[in-house]
Amino acid sequence: MQVVRWVGFGVGLLLVVGTALSVLRSLIAPRSYSSRLYSAVGKGMLFVFLALVRRRSQYEAKDRLLALVAPFTLAAMLAAWIALFLLGYSLMIWPLAGGGLGEAFRVGGSAMFTLGFIGDGTGPTALLFVAAATGPVIIALQIAYLPTLYGAFNRREVLVTLLESRAGAPAWGPELLARHQLVSTIDNLPAFYAEWEQWAADVAESHATYPVLVWFRSAHELQSWVGGLLAVLDSAAIFLAVAPSRAPSEARLCLRMGFTCLRRVADTVGLPYERDPLPEDDITLTRFEFEQGLAHVERAGFPIERSAEEAWPHFRGWRVNYEAIAYALADRIVAPPALWSGERRHLPGPPIPPWRPPHREPGKKAEQD
């Protein structure tokens, strides 16, 4: 029996060390470390909520449920850490304190939660002190983690919210170019793409360091960070493909940082992708869909230098770098079903086109495309 107790001590030590490493990687280390525990808890929460989502018919109801995935993941992660520490410390106390395993759990629980109902002499003092410090430290770290988390979330959402007036909701690349042409703000696009280049770099760093941010949904049910980035990248790719002499250099830089961001996030959540695609590789978006989008842009009066046939290889050469990852991420987080954003396994039905407010002028009837 004593051998079993000491085997339990070894298992408990491994649990304590492994859980401590998970905490350090998830809450303290400012790098993209992968935590199997965090990944398992996140997948478990997503599985539960996707099962609930299937019972809802309207997208708005699905979105309200999915908005709880990230908060519940954080709470479940804290509970998992505490439970694993309690199990680990209890197994370590078992051969040292005397009594059965149940008594070891009482001693470990009393120490970890600083309840103090276990008297002196019932366990190894040093181990109990360490266990007593663990509970408050884990809770304090999680609380301190939240401001950083929500700060990164708020930075992300500012440009996503601003995008609604520029590209509609859900955002769509051709609509972004069309709106800028209709209101004569094409000259604003260089600064716009520069802002999104900075945004993509911020998201690449923050979402790789704090993976739970991937699952945080926007406040508006038709907005999404993945869909927003995809629309911006598509608009830049179209601009470079159809009007290369007029396209700002910032569009090219935004594209490169954009697909770098998507790749960084894909590495963090474990999505496979082609690291060196060829410009001639196939993409999911069809040429017919591209021609429809280009016609939408042309109707707004956007200056076109190349025909759809000439522009298609150039557009495809850009999109091959980010399409597969964006589609997979949008499906994984069940993003709003925007145009040109791929299928959603858990959102049956056609994509939602962006709504454009009617154009009104004093004394004239409202017009809407």
C-alpha cells in the first residue's frame, strides 16, 4: 500500500508541475506557447455551445449563444487549473500526512483554499504552505490577466466597428471599394490600409499570445474580426489587380501583414495551411463570383484599368495566400456568413450581403444600390 502512495506522490508532482507550466505559458509568458490543457478546454466549450447552437434557427440567437464561448472558456480554465492543483497536492500529501486519500484531499483543500480547518501536525508544513499560496496566486493571475485581455479586444474592435460605415455589415471587399468611390474618398485608402497593416500586426501578436481572444465575438452580431480582415484584404487585392497604377503601396503592405497575421493565428489554434502557395494554385472563390464583385465595383464608378479576365490571375495570386486560412477560421469561430467568406457548417443558408444605407440629399428621393 505504501508503494501505491508513493506512486501517487509522483503522479501528483507531475500534475502540479504540468499545471504550473500551463499557467505560466497561458497567463505570464509573452509568447505564443501552446497549452494542451487550454486547447482541450477551449475545444470542449466550443463543442458544448455548438451543440446548443444547432437548436436555434435564427442567426441572432446563435450569435448570442456563441458570444458566451470565450467567457465560459476562461472560467472553465480557472476551474481546471484549480482542480488539477488540488488533485496533485492531495496525491503528494497522501504518503506524507497519514490517513487515507480522502483525508489527503481534506488537507490539500484546506491549504489551497486557505480554509484553515485542518489542525497542526496533519501534513508536511512546506508542502502545505506551497499549496496555500497556489490558490490565491492562480486567482490573482487570472484577474490580472483580464484587463490585458480586454484591452487587446477593445483595440481590435475599434477598426472592426469603423469598418461598418466603409464596407457594410457583414463587411465585403467590393463594397468597401464601391463606397469609397461613391463618396469620393478614394484618396483616403492609403491611410486606411496603413491603419489595417498596424491592426493586423497587433492582432497577430495579441491573439497568438492570448488565444482565447480568437473566440471573442464582436458586440454587433454581423461584425467579425476575421470577416473584417478578409474584406480589407480582398479590397486591396482587387485594387492591385484592376488598377495597378493607381493602387497605393500601402495596399501591398497591408496584404502581406494581413496574411502573416492569419498564419500566426492559424499556428496558434492548430489550423494547417500551405506555407508557400503558388500564384497559379486554385482558390475556392470562383471566377464568376469575382466577376460579379468586380461588376459591383464598376457600377460605383471605380476606375478600372484591366478587364475581369486580365485581373483574375493577379487577384487569385494574392488571395491564394490568405483565403484558405480565413475560410477555416471563419468556420471555426462561426463568424457571420458574409459574401466571399466561405461556408459555415453550423450556419446553414446563403451568405448575408452587406446593407448599404440609402443616399439622401435635400429635395431628392432617396436612392439605394
